[in-house]
Amino acid sequence: MKRLLAALLLSSVAAVAHAEISQKFGNLEIHYNALTTDELLPEVARAYKIERSKTRGMVTVSVLKKNKVGAPTPVPAKLTIYATNLTQQLSNITMREIKEGTAIYYLGEFRVTPPDTLKFTATVEVASPNVYADQIEWMHRH
């Protein structure tokens, strides 16, 4: 059942893949996306206890590291994410870790007042074997 929910979440997010972005930092690959929660399928929102609304946003992040054979593998990370609107109002987005099978990803929710453009700033820290941290920024119009 959890694999089905993960697949539904990913397909729901893929439906709005126009906003999905990934960046590579050495052997790490970070995938991230932002969307309004009304774009989620109702069963996905229910499963993850997310309120579907045009005034609620969601950020998804996953961090992959190449394993010994070069295949991307999910790794745990410490994330700090802030959103800033065009009037420079800053809000912290609390992220929660979701583990399903071998998948690891992070979800965070925030309020949004459409039409609004938000700038997201994320610090991603991965410890394996040394602590590696980098910062990514992206804009999203809701």
C-alpha cells in the first residue's frame, strides 16, 4: 500500500513536472519541486495528511547519491528551507522525512496567496562519510 501511495505522490507531482528541477553537486543529485496542494490527487493528500487547497503550497525534496556502481541511491539529509515572497516576507518551511521502502524524500507545507511568486532557499546537508552542505535557490509562481 505504501508503495502505491508513493507512486501516486510521484505521479501527482509528475503531473506538474514543469516545476521539477534537479541539480548535481559532485556525486549528489538533488530533486526539488513546489506546487499548490490542490494539484495533488485526493487520495495522496489524505494518505500524507496534506490539506488540498489553492492557498497551501508544498515543497518536495529528494537527495540521491551515486553508489559504488554509479547508480543514484536515496540518502538521508538535513534540510533547511525558507520561502521569501516579492515583498521580502520570509517564512521557514518545516520539512518532514518520508521513508517508503528504499525511497527517502522530504515534504514541507506553507501558506500561499495566489498569484504569488516565491523564492525558495534550501540548505542541504548530507553526512556520508563527511558532512557535505550546499545551498540551492529557485523561484516558483503560484
